[in-house]
Amino acid sequence: MKKLKQAGGNWVSGDRFWNRENDVELFMKQIEEGAHLLLVAQRRMGKTSLMQEAARRLGGRFTCLFVDVQKAASPSDAIVELSKAIYPHKKVWKKAVSVFGNVAQELADRIEKVNIGQIGVKLRAGLTEGNWVAKGDELLAILADVTPAVVLLLDEVPVLVNRMLKNDEFTITAERRRAVDRFMSWVRDNTIRHRGKLRIVVSGSIGFEPVLRQAGLSATLNTFQPFELKPWDDATAVGCIEALAAEYGVIFDEGIPAEMVRRLGCNVPHHVQMFFTHVWDACKRANRMTVTSEDAAKVYGNEMLGVRGHAELTHYEERLKMVLGSETLPLALDMVTEAAVTGCLGRAAIADLRNEYAFEGRKTAEVQEEILRVLEHDGYLEGADDGYVFVSRLLRDWWRKRYGNLFIPVAQRKA
């Protein structure tokens, strides 16, 4: 029996990277062939883990730079984060830091003494709205000449772009659209300019294409090849639970891991491991390491759908606001809750909801199409015979528990 340790952070690699061999091999093959990739998957599917594991395996053949821009608010911030990722590669760093002019010599002379936080502050001081394109071009040109070739693994770029596009008001303005167009066009130009020398991978926990489509900028992604990371199949998810159980001494009654997987409905790796963690915690509290069907059901209802689950799953609601904005969010919540409470967001309900909402300058039907595109792209709902249903039973059950008590289904509102 294989054993597996629980994930200790936001991503895993090595022995904790569970059964994604086909995915990681195909991902690496496309990188080796020079492709620029757009890593597409719903939240908590393991995108960051895939990139980190690929970087680990590609080490020696490529110079892999992992750059997280989740906290960045501008292109200048993104370039600083890229520069900080270069810092551990001392030979490359000595060339790259020259891009930053008057701070370059100081940083080069103090390379062993300065910390990463100081580096960020000093480099940011050398970047402005007027010069980031030129300095960014210089930096990527230097990276394109590095041996072994550089792979840029850019995580959470959609969050950066969404923040640039909408700011805290979640509203697109002409000025913000121009700024995003400039940034994404710069990225696109460099994928073309350095094709065959530099590989760029873009990933994030909200859908990139829907965000860019809202601003009419989808074409800026046309140099990236989509790479979809799908949920585990049932056998892989069951195997993960059994391997965790073997590591931590949990003894399941016959068929319980498969029952846990059926309750989840969609095998998002993080959710599979989260379910096991709650079961293991319950075992420790009861001082009993055997798990029955009743035990698993109780953990699902009390923990996965309770306060602990809320801390994890509420992020789905927050992400909807980030992508859709405050004006559109109430209609989106109505649509998602209808699917959770009734089991399906039917086409009749979609049509009836048009009579309850109005948007300045946009038809409600067009807003609904945008919402459905986001919900499908980001893994909330999927098409069914007469409408849309939840992809994940876990998310459906959590959503229904959170919102269902006060919700009136659309068909009953007409009575």
C-alpha cells in the first residue's frame, strides 16, 4: 500500500505530488518544444503544484523562474517580482540588475548582504509608468540569452490583470482598459520576439479569458496554447484517500473512500485531501482510528459544510465578485443559488430572472451570458439537458446550506 503525507502548504511537489504523471509529462513536453502555455483549471486543482513539480524535474535542463504576482497591482510591480525570482540565480542576476540603472551597482556590490525585501523596494524605485516597458523588454532580452533556457512560470496573472482593470470599485474604465491592453500587448510581443528561446507559462485561480473578454482584449492571449488541468478521476481520488489513511493509521470500513469521493462529486485534489484531514481529526478527537459510513457522513455535514468548510469555500463567492463586479454579483448569486436549491438553473428560470434585473447600457440577457461564461469557465456550473447544474456536489451542498434557507426559487416567486 502506497503512503502519502498531507499537503503542508499551498502547493506540493516530489513525493507529495500525487498521481499527475500524464499531466506533468505532457506539460514538460510542451515546454521542451518551446510552447508558451496558458494553464487553465478551476480553483484548487493543483496548477501551482504542477508548475512547481515541472520546475523541479526540469532543473538542470532549464532555468525555471517561478513568479507569483498575486499581490502586484501594476506592471512595474510584476517586473519587480520577476527580478526577485531571478535573484537566487547569481550569474543571471548580475546581468539582469544592470537594467535598473543607478541602483544596479549598489545591489551588485552587496549581493550577499541585501535581503529580498530590500531588493524589491530598491528596484521598484527605479520603475515608473513611463519606463516599465523599456526596462521589461531589456530584462526579458537578457533572460532570452540565458543558458540553459529560461522558463517563466507566472502565477496569478489573472488576479493582477483583474485588479488593474477594475480596482477596488470592480469597475472597468477606459483608462484601466488601456493600461491592461498595454501590459498584455507587451507580454504578447515578448512571446513572439523570444519564441524558441524563452518559454512563458501563465496561470491563475480565476479565469483569464473571461476577464479579458470583458474588456475586449481576448486576442492578447492568442500566442498562448491552452493546457487544461482536470479533476482527478474517481480511482485516483480513492487511491489518494487510501494512501493518506495508510500513512496516518486510519482504518476505513469497506467502500468508505469511494463513498467520500461520491459525496464530493468533483475530485478537486484539495477538497479530497481536506475531507481526509477532517476525518483524521475526528478520529483523533474520538480516540478511535476506525471510520464507518456514519462517521464519514457526519464529518461531511458538520465539517466540510460547516465553519471549517466555510473558510475554504467562501472564496468561491469572493472570486465571483472579483470577476463580475458589484453590480452584476446579485444576479450571479441568484443564478447560482437557484442551481443549488432546485438542483438545476433551468432555462425558464434564467428567462424569468431577466424581469427582475436591469442594467444601464446592457441587456440583462447579455449580462447573464457573461455570468454563465464565467461560471462554466471557473468550474461552478456545467451545461445539462435543460439548463445548468453544479460541477461539484460539495460546492452545491455548501452553497445550499449557506444561502438556501431564505431563498425563494424563481418559479415560486411568480405565484
